[in-house]
Amino acid sequence: MDNLKLMKQIDDESIDLIYCDILYNTGRKFDDFDDNLGTTQEAIEWYEPRIIEMHRILKNTGQMYLHMDFRLVYYIKVLLDKVFGEDNFLNEIIWAYRTGGVSKKYFQRKHDNILRYSKTNKYTHNPLFERSYLESQKTVDVNSPSSKKWDLKRDDVGVYRNVHMRDVWDINIIYNQDKQAVGYQTQKPTALLERIIKASSNEGDIVADFFCGSGTTGVVAKELGRNYILCDINPRAVEISENRLQ
């Protein structure tokens, strides 16, 4: 069903976490959906009532992640600041990936944008960590007699350690030949949803995705012990999601 129709049926302040990989308004017709909302202004007008509903159904301790690309991100950011409040903006996450493609006109566009907002300043945040390579270089006076004992080519010291996760996530996309692939274009990797759901919800919470596509949000939520609500207007998306969840 239409996600706006569904959201209007959901009680106030009943959802802990919303993640939506929204329509980017690329103008492309994919195998499974038509990514065309018209002009940028028409797209924002289409999104506004949906974002208002998302704000209403989120708990006061809840968060929302909206996933898009360069076409709409800066317009949606203004709309989210209006609905959620500028002070409740938490992160712009850059999801970087590697694919083929050659352009002689610009750097390859190989990232998406995910805007993260809370409803209040009391929200769930479970810190995540990543391994970071920290390189330090010893300072050597090459004119000093003692410098001869240093092998300058091996004078760099590298150390791996766990650090708090950055807002740039390097996770590869799903290819048709990948084990995760379910035959749905624009399918998102489970690793991406794992980070979001682990960081911003706890076991037993309700996670909602109103543009669920291939159902990755529900699959990961189920694996992590969360409850979930999925919605898509495309019957094939619903069928694929249900099969994965079964």
C-alpha cells in the first residue's frame, strides 16, 4: 500500500527507529519501480506529508535515517530541519562504494547520503567501533651522528586500534552474483543496516521501513531481535521481502 496511508494508521510515538531508502528522483525506470517524482519541487512536496507523519509516529527517544543521493539530499535536509528541528540533526553519513564506470566530465559519483535525525536530545546511541590504521613517524635529525643507526626506510610505525566509527562507511554494493542478491535492483547490503539498527535501537524495539524494497531492513531487524514494520507499494517488493523473512 501507499506508505502515507499506512503511516496515518500508526499510533503517535510508537516507533523506535525509521530507516528509509527513499526514491532518489533519478528519472530512471528500474525493473521494479519508477524513480520519478517530477521536478525537485514536486518531489519535496510529495515527501513533506510523509516526513511529517514519520515525525509523529516516532517515539520521543526515536531516530530516523533517510537514505538518498546528491539529487535531493540538500533539499530534504532543509525540510527535515523544519520538521524535526535543526538541533535534532545528528549525522550526514556517507556510504561509499566501488563500482565500474568512466567519466571524463566529473569524479565518479560513488556514494549515497544518509541523514540521521532524532526527535529529542534523549535518544538511543550504542557506540560502534572500527579498526583504524594510525601511522606515526619518528623525527630523525639526519645530520646527527646517531642517525646512522636508524633505517629510515623502516622508520614508520603503524598501529591498528579500535576507534569510534566515522560517518564515512565503506561498504560495497550488492552485485547480481553476490550470495545476498535476491534479484531486486538497488538492494542494500545487510552490513549497512546492521550498523544503523545496532547503533540506534535495542532488542525488542520496533524498526520501520516505509520504502522496504527487497526487505533488508526487516531481515536484519529480525536477526538482531528487533520487531519490524515494512511497507512498499510494489507487490513484487512485498513478495520478495516476505520470502526472505520466511
